[in-house]
Amino acid sequence: MLSGIITVILLLLFLAGCVWAWSPRRKRDFDAAARLPLSGDAQDRASGPEHEADVRQKPDPRSAATGDEP
């Protein structure tokens, strides 16, 4: 009896989640969220070479430990 009640409650929660996700009011928010990875990619490319240059200028900790200088 208890497992049947829990099953019905979970089914209703699942259906409520489906209705919420597929409602027309949420479409604009989900479309904006879907474009986020694409808009962040352009910003990453613009700042990428500067970041890579900073990484290349750092000394190698292994060479400092062994005393080898480039």
C-alpha cells in the first residue's frame, strides 16, 4: 500500500517537472541558457593568447629543483 502511494507521488512529481520544463513560459529562459556556451567561447578566444603567454613565462619548477638553467 505504501509503495503504491509513493509511486503515485513520484509519478505526479515527474509529470509536474515535465509540464514545467515544456511550458512556453520557460522557452525563452532555456533558449538563453542554451546560447551561454557559445557566447562564452568568443570571450575565451579573445583572452586566450594573453593567458597562454602568462603560462609560458612561468619558470619550470623541475628545472629549479635540479639546478638546470635554460
